[in-house]
Amino acid sequence: MTVRVAFVLPSFAGGGAERVMLTFLRALDRARFEPALIVLDAAGPLTALVPDDIRVRRLGRPRLRQALLALVMTLRRLDPAVIVSTLGYVNLALLAARPLLPRRARLVVREANLPMQSLSTVPHAGPMRAAYRLLYPRADAIICPAETVAHSLADDFGVDPRRLRLLYNPVDEAALRAAATDVRRAPGPGPRFVAAGRVTLQKGFDRLLDMMAEAPADAHLTLLGDGPDRPALEAQVARLGLGARVAFAGFDRAPWARYAGADAFLLPSRWEGMPNAALEALAVGTRVIGCPEAGGIGEIAALATPGAVTLAPTGSAFVAAMRAVTVMPPNGLRPSLLPAPFQMASAVHAFEAVLDATAPRDVPARRAA
């Protein structure tokens, strides 16, 4: 008997949370699980990650308040044993609507970020925190990609630790390395750095630019990603005189060849859950320099081989780590530095164990709606 699992995504945008869920969906053992996928808005580059055997239920309503009734009705037709959601606002909506969902369905939510810090940047932060405290304890299980996320949910929001499941992000190492074989490196003799992420306050690119001003004069940074703070960062580059040393490359749906060509991947985030881009850099053999406050980076460092991850506070220590990087243009892909718990087989096995432990025992598989 297979267990029907309904994945709920807001869109196919290029975010790490959506990518993680689609990776789990693709890898589920079809002999044991019957995955279904519901998406509020089917636009976005991650459509390419949807496997051919999955029928996507497209609600065609990008705003959650407009999509909630259709979402509930679709879930009632599907009648899954387990509903899996990621991103806080969708998680909250499903938890609030739980009395309307299939009666025996179990609800598993994944918290992708450090909730206290991320909620501080959203409108109506106070009511959102209150909603977390009220609703998150009602989930049957909460997937946490890092221990820091689990501690925050327990300490800041009163979630019973018995509902929390530490589950590291899966990295499809083979696929990333295959996509990175044509290594791309910014031209020039000095150290080549790469940073990636949505261009917002969270990612700390503003403080990275200040540190680039103190890096070696021949150092170069490629910044991958886009977002609302890009104009301010471009003005900062001009003000610091870094125009020849910083390149804004925009969003790249396949950035791994650029990661592979760099001497180091830089992670200056003010907060994170589990930084996917850092894991992907390690998978293509590029070392990482990260701020200790960047969520799960400390856990990655503890699991990685010595020297693969350098933790350095922003400022002089981070600049010193940048200056210590060995300039070594690669002659192809370097060996992977990805720690074993993040490799596909290990992470997917852990996810399937969460589903097995959460699913009700008496719900048979049904014909897809």
C-alpha cells in the first residue's frame, strides 16, 4: 500500500525552500509513496524540476487569500494521508484551515528560516509571531533544516520539541556536478569570489561590499541573484569605487559552473536556515567562508572536512579569511566537499522516515483526483 503525500508550494520561483521540496518529491520511493503537487501559481523557473510522472494541480491564484478555498477543496478531493508544506505563511494558512482539511490527513510543515529573525522584516510582525505561537504547535511534525531553527521554534514559539524533526537539505550532488563541468571563472589574476542569494537585507551583501573594499586589490566578486536591494548595492559599489571588482550577474537558474570556478564562496548572511547555496558550492568542490550567524553554516562546518568551511565574523576576521584564500584556477571540477548527511540518499531516507512516522496507519491509497 502506498501513502499519498500532497506537497503544497506557493510557486515555482527560484527559492531554496521550493527547490528542497521538489528535490524530495522527485526522489520519493514510488513503491511506498504516491506524491501529488499543488501550486498556487505555476510560474517560475523551477518547473523544470517537476518529474514527468507528477500531475501538477495549478490553482492559478498567486495570492494566498484568493487561493485558500481552492487549495482546501483540492486537498479534500485528493484526500492525502500526509500534507507537506514549506514557507511560513502557507504553513500558517493550512494550520488555520485544518478543520476543513481531510479529517485523517497529517500535516507536516517545514520551517525554512530562522523564524524570529525573518518575521522581524515582514509587515505585521507582531501578529505573525502570535500566529506562529498559536498555530505551529498544532502541526503533526515540523521539519527543521538546522538545529538553530529547531531551537528557535522551541524557545521562542513554545513548540513541543517532540514535534520537531531535524532534517538536512538534500543536495543532488551528481546533477550539480554534471551541470558544472564547463567551469566558469571571472577573468583576472587575483582571488575570485562568488556570493549568491536574493538581494535583500537578510543576505548581508551590503556588508560584504564593505569587506570587498578591504580585500586584495586584484580580488573580484561575482554576485548572483536579484531583489529589491540591488539599486542600493549598485550605488554602494559606485561609492566604494568597486566598479571593476564587483559584477552583478543577476539570477542564474544554473549557477554551479560559476561556483566551481571561484576560489571561495562567500556567505555574509545576517540569518539563514540551512544555506543551500553554500552546500551546492561544497558539492562542486568550492570552499566556503561564512558568518557564524548564518544559520546552519556552523553545523555544515562541523560535519565537513577540515578547511572546507571557514567561520569568520564580519569585519577584519572575514577580510583576513578572504585574504588567506589560495588562488588556484581549476583545471576542471574539484573533488566534492559535501558532507555525507546532505547527500541525496541520506537526506531522502530521513525524509521518508518522517513520512512513515507521521502518516496514519488506516488511510488507503486512492485514485488521483
